[in-house]
Amino acid sequence: MNRRTLLTAALSSSVLALAACGGADGPTNDPDALQIYSSQHDSLTKAWAEGFTKKTGIKTQVRAGKDSSMGHQIVQEGEKSPADVFLTENSPAMTLVESSALLAPIDATTLALVPKNRRPSSGDWTSVAARSTVLVYNPDKISAKDLPASLMDLSKPEYKDRWGAGATGADFQAIIAGMLADQGEAKTKSWLEGMKTNARIYENNIATMKAVNAGEVPMGVIFHYYWYRDQAETKEGTANTKLHYFKQEDPGAFVSLSAAGVLKSAKHPDEAQKFVDYILSDEGQKVLETSGSKEYAVAKGAASDPDLPSLESLQAPAVDPFSLDSEKVTQLMTDAGIL
């Protein structure tokens, strides 16, 4: 399918997801409830929505979708969108909505809860959680000393057929958006061309991780929390693997921010601002520490799951999330023959 067909399909799937999905108060649409469009994980969104309602008495209704399709859905709906709040897994979907001037500024008191390096310079949205890029590898297939020094090295000929990634998913495309912002278009384009030659493409992070575990490929580029979740449970998909952190502000140390934004057209603007503030409160961030989500808390002083290395220790590249361009990434990946 061409790019336009793919976009139409994505929008259609988003509409179906919205129509089929109810919220914390049941499947019937409730115009008096705070309308939350969410592409975050269902369990995490539900915990936040239910906690908020219990604390404030404000009813919520969650409509679920995927990052890119839901971002495009909001843009398509424009000022007529029923959404009050938008939650994303990765920030490029939020910058897509922001670029269409559809977001209201987040209250200054809420923004002050988050360090400046974990929110966009625009102030039109904020991070609420974070996930780190990692290299999962199978030590029976590649030794630690033979791992690439940089994520950028994976485009070199010596790594042909030696790694994989869930290239069609929003997670991996967020990593490429970080690379684009950090390394520039020429280097990103060259890297993607090398990826086309070198990498095996899997459906998503979990499929990539399982392929590495099974020895199909020695390495895979994923987000950290998939590995930590599996390790905390059955280890079915990770028993034969280890994680490598690139650090040193390498593109492979990119930290993706899950975002929350309030729609300028929100019918419940005060409640929407309160909801974002709740997520970043001690109670809301505690969910990230104790729920088993294995995502990082981002608010000042908030603790993350003790299984994780500290967010500060990851030495992520300094990328303003305001600059992440999902549309350009889609174009570059399509031009490279990956999408």
C-alpha cells in the first residue's frame, strides 16, 4: 500500500477503536465526563483515571487508540474534537497535534512539577512518564565485547542480519525522531538506508525481543520496559538475553517521553488541567513505581520502579521533545523502503 492508503487505514482503525472503547464509567458516551483520548497502555491509563475520579469525584471516559492514528484523528477532528485530554506513549504524536495549534498551555504550577529537560520548551504539553532505548542481545550469539559502540554503528556492513527492530511501530519511530533531532537529516537518512540492508523487521518490541531470545538475531533495538516486565514475570521472552545501555549521549540512549496535553477546544478545560496535574502528583507518579508498568516516573523527586537503573544514569542525548518530527520520520523511513 502507498503512504496515503496506510494513513487512511490508520485513521479508520482509530475511529473504530474510539467507537468500540468505553471509559472508566462504562461503554456509553457520557458528555458530562472528562474525555480522555489515550494511546498509553490501558492498565496505566485506567489506574490514573480511576485514581483521579476517586480523589476528585470527576467522572472520566477513556477512548483508546494508537499514537500516530490517534494524533491524526485529533488533527482531523480539529476544534470539533470531543477530546479534553490527550495521553500518548511517545511524544511525537503530541507534537503532531501541537503543530496544528490545537493545544492549550499546561498550567504553570503543573509544569513546575517536571524538570525542564523532561518537558518541551513550548510548555504546551508535558511528559508524564518515560522509557529508554536499549539494545537487547543474546550472549550465546554475540559477546559483550562485540556489541556496537553506538546505535549508529548498526548501519555498518559488519552488522548485516545481526539485529532487528519493530520498525513499523510508534516506539521505534520515536527513537528515529530522536536520532533525527540529534544527528540531523543526512546522517539519519544514511542510517535508515543501512538499516534497510542490515536489519530484520519485526512487528513490535515484544516480537523483536523474543526473536533475540530465540537466537533468530543476536541483537534488537527496543524500549527497556518490555524486557523488565518479562523478567519480573515468566522470563519467557528474555531468559537468554541481556540489556546493553549505550549511554554517553548516544542516539541509542534516547529517552522517549510519554506526553499529556489539554485540547484548546476542551469542553472541560479546568478538569482537564486538574487531571494532568494529578498524573504528576505524588499519587499519580507512584503508580509508575508500584504498578509493574516498568516505565520511569518523571516528576521532581518521584521514585521509579526499583528494578530500573536511575533515569539520570542513562546519559540520554539532550533533545528538546518539542523538536521531534514524526511526519519527517515517516517520510524518511518510507523513502528508505522500510515502511
